[in-house]
Amino acid sequence: MATRGSGQAVGTLPLLKCTYSDCQKHFETVKDMKSHKKYTDEHDYCKPCDIDFKDWESFTQHKVSLMVRFALCTITWVSHILADG
């Protein structure tokens, strides 16, 4: 099998670099990269929203805002059900 100067085999897809600039890991699929970001303690990543955060504090603020939005949606939904009831 022939290889390029980078050592990558000719005819293979290039590996995907982790989207965190300080991480040098590479992956064959986006799914593998997202799994890495979710389960690696060095990354503050929200998988449902697919957002990379620079630090734990900003990630935590994001999670709190999601909980508040979810709670408000649930309260609104319940109040509509009771009012229609």
C-alpha cells in the first residue's frame, strides 16, 4: 500500500482532529470524536447541543440555563394542561 508524506495511506480518508485546539487526538469518524469529547475529563463538551466550552465554569452555566429553560417549558406545559383540563 502506498503512503503519502504524512504517513497516511493513499485512498484513505484523512483523520479528524479533535475540535479543541489544545488536544492533538485524531479520529476516523465524527462519532468517535464526539464520544472522546464527552468522556474525556479534559474537555467541557455538551453532547446534546454539540458545543465545545472553553472551561468548566462556562459549561456549568450552559447546563444551568438548559435546566431553567426546561423547567419553564415544563411549568408552561403543565399549566396549559391544567387550564384546558
